[in-house]
Amino acid sequence: MDQMRVRFPYGIVIYAGQQVRRVDYTDASRTWLAEVIDEVRKARMLPIVIRNHHISGRCSGCGLRPHCNQSLI
């Protein structure tokens, strides 16, 4: 629910490559999203974060790439 207490049936995710995906807004997806957001917040507080993928496309859209010594591009 947002601040207006209206529950939306889905959300839109737009990736750096402009790929658009519709994500149904279920209790399970809301829980998953909250967990991912929490992991990202915790990772941003760490002095060193290890890259956990081998997909150069993810690096191309990453806002931390200019400061990353593990960039794939």
C-alpha cells in the first residue's frame, strides 16, 4: 500500500537496458522486495562488497561502477 492506503495490483520494473517487466504485487513479491531492499542497504554500509555475478550488462547500469574494482566492463 502506498501513503493513500491503496493497494496496487502490479508494479513496473525498468532495467538499465530499457527492458520493461510487469511484476504482480502479491504478499510474496512484497516480502521478497523488502528483503532485497534490506540487503542493498546493508551492502552499502560495508567497506568492501564482492560482486556476485558474471553479467556485464548488470555492471553497465550500476551506479557504483566508477568506484568498483570488480567491474566486468
